[in-house]
Amino acid sequence: MKKISTIFIISLFILCSIFSLFACTYNNENNNTVAKEYITDFLNKDFDEMLNSYNYDAAMATVLTQKVLENAYADTIEPLGSRTSLEYQSDEDGTVSYLAIFESGSLILKVTFDNEDKISGFHYEPYDDLQMPDTIEEKEVSIGWSYELQGTLTTPKEGSCDTVVILVQGSGASDRNESMGALKPFRDIAWGLAQKGVAVYRYDKRTYTYAEKMAEKDDFTVYDEVIDDVVNAYNKMNSLGFKNIYIAGHSFGGYLMGRISQELYWADGYIIMAGNVTPIEDLILTQINYLANFDGNVTESEQAQINTYDKQIAAIKALTKENANEYLPSQLLSAQASYWLDLKTYDPIATIKKSRAKILILQGAKDYQVTLSEYAKWQNGLSDRDNVTYILYDNLNHLFMPSTVMSADDYTNLNYVDSNVINDIYAFVSNL
């Protein structure tokens, strides 16, 4: 996939997933027919029809061009050969999905509509038909009261199991698998560890299940978004009889491990997977700049996107208790002022230093979202601790999956968490 379509996809992912607390999309049954026609036009290479016969929101209208569609088709559809069928799959939160089956593979194609029934997103992903191993089992386990969340407890079918790992997602309204298209890193980790005799609990984030309610909270912080539910998960696992309970946070979940450790001081250990030390708003701008400069040429639309993020990040930096009422979430990367004010005083390294338990820090060398410089900050900041283990994986990306290009294109192909990562987590929680 060429850079411009990569920027298009990743920017939509950021806008809808990173800090958005409102649902980005809305349901409308009448859009099913439009979605099917739109997808059919794409598969038939009728790009003129796509560009001129459908209503788009402003963001899509800006980035969608004949060249983007041509490149996307050439990179993804042509290698699959002739199409044999197109089957309706679902309509969830305004995103209509169809399964297209080809001679050499299958794709899920998704069209997203906004609240005005304009097309606000179009993307596709490999169809994942991976089946759960016969040696493990899963059951639904909910947590919380005021904001009840659904989750999955994965355990081995045979033998006793007294150790469980609780998985904590990165930023955004993530489901329990931390799904990114067809990629499901938390499912991979759960199935892998359970096959080795270690239970795993994963759950839907509060901002995934209660997006609108969270958006209505004027005092919203990371305790509402993440930490309170980690505590609930820990208490639930403890009530189920697990003797050894570990917390594994990915990306933003790793960044918050200091605060999590303050709330769960008695956990048996903490696992930071591609966790950042740098404030999240600065990290987002770094990511956007990296992708825009990936081919050495920053287009006008890419520069405009960079300028928009730059302006909002400057507003976050200037935010104080006194001027907080002057800003809307739309001016602060779609999060309330209370969210950013709460994080201004947070130091992830200084905070986790107060914990007693052992720590495992994992990093992929091909991660362009949380880079090796962040990994080095953990190493330097925790150099006086003798119970911290660091493991670097030469060819893995932010999701701990093999990287081919070290860009957003890594996420367009079906892949799975590397087995070495699962083995290392198992060794850590098993005291090997």
C-alpha cells in the first residue's frame, strides 16, 4: 500500500480510536444497501462511481482520490484473483461489513457512516478463521457494578491453574481482544498462555462499552478509563481463587502501570509491553510525523493534519485548572480537560519505583509507535531496581507481531503475536 492510503487509514484509526469517547459512528439500517453497492464498485474497479456517486464527510472527501483507490486495489485485491462471493456480515455502530471471498484468500470490507449517513471510513482486513485450540476453554466473566464490563477468562481444560494474567489495553475504545482490524493480540496471548497452563483474563474497556456515558463525565480521568476496571478485574480474579495474579499493560496500559501498581501494590508482578514514558500527546505527534515523512515527501494534506494535531497538543500543554473551561474536547484530542490535567503530574517511572513486585518490560525493535527511545527510558529510569527484566525483539512491531515495513502497512496483513513473547511472559509468571 502506498503512503497516502496508509496515512488515510491510520489517521482514521487515530481519530476514531485514540482518545475519542463519543461513538464515532451511528447505526442506520438503510446504509446496508449503500455499503454493498460501494464495496461492489470498489471490487469492480469502478472508482469514478465511488468518487462521484456517494456522500462523504469532510475528512474522507479530502483524502479519497482516484490514486488512493487505484493503489489500494492493486496492492490488496489484484493478488487475490477472481472474486467468488460477497456476503453480508454485520452492521455495528454504523459500520457495515461484508465478507469477500476470492480464489486466493478472503477479506472483510467495512464501510462506516457518520450520524448524517455520510461515508466516514472505508477499510478492509484479512479474514481470520483461526480456531481456539481444543486444549483450552473460555467463559464469560463480568466485572464492575456501576459500569459492568464483559470479559473472557481463558484457562486450560485439564489440570489445576492458580496463576492468571490480566490484560490491559492501550489507548482508545478497545474491545477485549485489543482488535485492530483482523489483528487480535490479546486473544493470541490468552490462547498461547492458556495452552501452557496459565489463565488469562481480558475484558472490553469502559470507553468501548459506555462511550457516550464516559463522554458526559466532566471529571473524566484515566481512573475512569482504565485503572478502576483493572482493580475490579484483580478483585474478581482473587475471588475466583487465583493465587498468583499478574497485570500486563500494552502501550498506554503499560504507561499507566505506575498508577496501577499503586492501586494493586500486592500484585505478583507487572508486565509492560511497548509502554511509553513520554506523555501520550507528544507520542501521537511523533507518530503522525513519522508516517507523513515515511517516503520523504510530506504532502499538503499531511502537513495540514500535522498542523491540526500540533495546535491541539499546544492547547493541552497550555491547559491549567484556571483556563480548563475555555476548551472543548474537540480542541484537546477529543478528551476532556480533566483527563489531561490529571496526567500532567504523572511520572510513570517515579511512580512504579514505589512498587515492590517484579517487572517485565517487553519491546519490539520495529515499533514506530512506541520506539526504542522509550525502552531506553525505562532501562535508565529503573536501573537501580534489581527485579526488572528487559527483553527486546529484533523484528517485532507495536503489536508484537513480525514487521515487514515498520509502518501502518504492518497492520493490513493477517498476523499473530510472536510465540517468543508468549514464552517469555510464561517464564516470567512461572518464575522460570
